[in-house]
Amino acid sequence: MFGIKRVLHAINKKIDKISLNMERFKLVDYVHYLENPRKMLLSNFLSGVARGFGMAVGFTLLGAILIYVLQIVVRWQLPVIGKIISDIAEIIQESLRDGRR
């Protein structure tokens, strides 16, 4: 009888430890989140919008920096790089003219 009490006490301690760990890791909240499709859809939609907005802002800033650096390079009037940039500008202008027709 004394051995059974010890085993039950050890099992009780393990259950309490598991319960505390579940509360600490917020497992119940995660399960509720997974069971609620509206909450999950809203969360995923908002994170997708934030990622898209971040990419748009990032590409805009990188493009602006690239254009700024290219303007500085063109002002230096380096023959090789200036020729390449002018060729690219001509190609773009031709494609824009072809697109308007």
C-alpha cells in the first residue's frame, strides 16, 4: 500500500509538471488558434500584406539607390560605363516607342 502511494505521488508530480509546461508554452491558445479558421485566415492575410508592403518598399528604395548611383557614374563620364548606360537607355526608349504603337 505504501508503494502505491509513492507511485501515485510521482505520477501526480509528472502531471503537474506537464500541465505547467503546457501553460508556459501556451499550447491551449495554439490549439484554439488552429481550430478557428477565421482567426488563422486573418493572421495569415495580415502577415502576407505586411510582407508584400515590405518588399514593395524595399525594392523601391533599392531602385532609387541604384538610379542615384548610376546618375553619379554618368556624371563622371567614364567612357565604357557611360556607353553601356546610354545603350541601355536607347533600348528602353525604343521599347517604349514600340509599345505605344
